[in-house]
Amino acid sequence: MSKLLDDAVGELSRLPGIGRRTALRLALHMLRMEREDVSRMTQVIDSFRNGIKYCSYCNNLSDEDICPICSDPSRDRSMVCVVEQVGDVLSIENTRQYNGLYHVLGGVISPMQGIAPSDLKIDLLLDNIARGEIKEVILAVSTTVEGETTLFYIMRRLEQFPELKVTTIARGIGFGDEIEYADELTIAHAIHNRTQISRQ
Amino acid sequence: MSKLLDDAVGELSRLPGIGRRTALRLALHMLRMEREDVSRMTQVIDSFRNGIKYCSYCNNLSDEDICPICSDPSRDRSMVCVVEQVGDVLSIENTRQYNGLYHVLGGVISPMQGIAPSDLKIDLLLDNIARGEIKEVILAVSTTVEGETTLFYIMRRLEQFPELKVTTIARGIGFGDEIEYADELTIAHAIHNRTQISRQ
């Protein structure tokens, strides 16, 4: 009908999880926004896409060459938490339970999607470990087939550092999850790795 | 963490139905898109917001002063379908069942949201009708309290045109809806306005 509207809906509906109906709703909402607000939004998106960098130490998103976490002197530089993607860093940071460094792989090994080990930032991780400051590597990858494949691949590459402590985040029943709906593998693992409850 | 990411998430999460989590997912997706694709998207949004016009005849979105529907010689200019917003025009057009003109009110009367009759394009509708070409006005507004208020207000304003046929879209049980879950008012209306089924 209106080509301008059609084009806007077309572009917005290319985003994940946004169908044509939602795209139309977003486009019509933008008409009710002030022009300056819409143009600030598009400018911010452009600056983000064109200005963002990847930390040359941990591969996390950063405005500078070294990200704020890696350059923070209060962080524990003896441990590094290996995650799949940037969103995982944010999730773990939000818990405020971890004070070490991170290493963002940028995905998981997936022959189906054509992602080979060389597509991930694994060599950078090994280079960092080789410097000798890191004492523990926490592997915080998903418990999917691809995640486990990635985990075992990294484990094998880490064999060259026999002094290094390698851990993985605990697997078990999540808080708020019902055992009835958990899969057998998770339940089996959770029973096998049960923890003692303090009695007083 | 990254100010650029934070700003992008902040702007995206101002859109309706997009929380911070979804905004983060969209922002990270944009990093996987080509830079040119992201900048084309933002350009298209800017052109849309700054270039879109409202048809001076029916108040529909348009790239020109008169929208493609109003300037289409094959449309039936004797009937006008009054709708709340632009999206409604698209919904009705998609059915391909209507060949008349439209009139977009731009909302419904809502004292709660501070929307008065003067905020809607009702005078423009009356001006168009006064020209004498329009023989039927179809009121296709929502069956909400605000919609009904708007309907009755327009009905009263239309009293000055006694020759005009005024109709409203049929109310009843929607296709795919279960009677069990329909409200009493709808069921009562649907029974009262039952239609005879052809027996052969």
C-alpha cells in the first residue's frame, strides 16, 4: 500500500522472532513516537553496529580494545570462565557471584551449522593460559550435544597444561524446575552428584 | 558493560512488547548481520518515519498526498469504511472483500487516555460526506467501550445526513472461536442476528 511502510515492515521482520504482524505493529508505533526519538534510536543502532569492538584478550564485546572486565584490577585474574557467547557473560555477571575473567568462544562446534573449532576463539584462550597467570578454567557451555562436543574438544586441547584446574558449572535440577519434567539424564546426574544438607 | 551495547538495548527496549532480554537478543543478532544490512534497515526506518504522509482525503498512511486507495479509479467511491487505525485498513484489504474507500479515524474516543472527539479525524469524514458522492458509511470500530462510544458519537454527527445509509460490521462468533468461551453479550447478539442456512 505505502511503499515506505512496506519497506519498513520488510526490514523489521528480518529480525529474529519478529513476524510481519509484529513488524507492522512496531512500524505503526514508530509513527506515534517523536521523529527525534526514532532517529536517535536508529543512530544508536548504527553506532553500536559500526563502533563495537571485541576485546582482544577475552573476545567479549567492548567499546575499547580491552573490555572493562579484563581491564578491571579488582577481578581475579587466576580464573577464566569460558562461555559460548556475549549474552552468557551478561547472565553470569548479573548473578554477582563471579569475580574472575571470561572468555567468549563465539559459538559452539556444530558440524550441522558448519561451525568448526577453528571458527571459535579457542587458540586465543590457549595463548592466554600459556602466559601462566590462569590457574582455573571454568567451562560454562550448554549441555547440548554441540556444547558437550565443544567441551570435550577444549578439554583435549587443555591436556598440554597438566597443572591447570579445569571445572565445569554444576549440572542438576534448576531452581523452580519440577523433577517430574526434568529429563532422565539430568535426574541421574543430579542424584549421582547429590550434596549433603547441613543438619543444624 | 559496553556502553554501545547498553545504549542499543536501551533504545530497542523502548519499543512495545520488547523487554530488555529481547532487546539484547536483537542487538546481538545485529552483530551477526552484515553492517550494510543493519545500516539499510536503519535508513529504511528513518525514511519511513520522516517521509510518510497521511492521505488528505482518508487519513490513511501514504507516500503521496492522496493514498493509492483514494486515487484508484476502480474503487467504489459511494461507500466508505470508517476504521480506527491504519492497521485495520490493511486487515480489511487483506480479505479482498471490500472495494470501497476507507476513512482512518486515528484512534477512538477515550476519556481515560485523554482522547477527545476533536483528536480524531471526524470533521474530515463529514466534509467528505458533505460532497455528496458517499452513499453508505460502514462503521468498522472495535466492540470495546471506547469503540462503542466512538460509534455512537459518529452516529449522532451523521444525523445531519438523513439520506446516508449507515451500517456496522457484523458482530458474532468469530470463525474458529468456541461458543463455550464467547461472552454472553456476543452469544446473545449472535442468536438474535442469526442467518438462515440455504437448504440445498
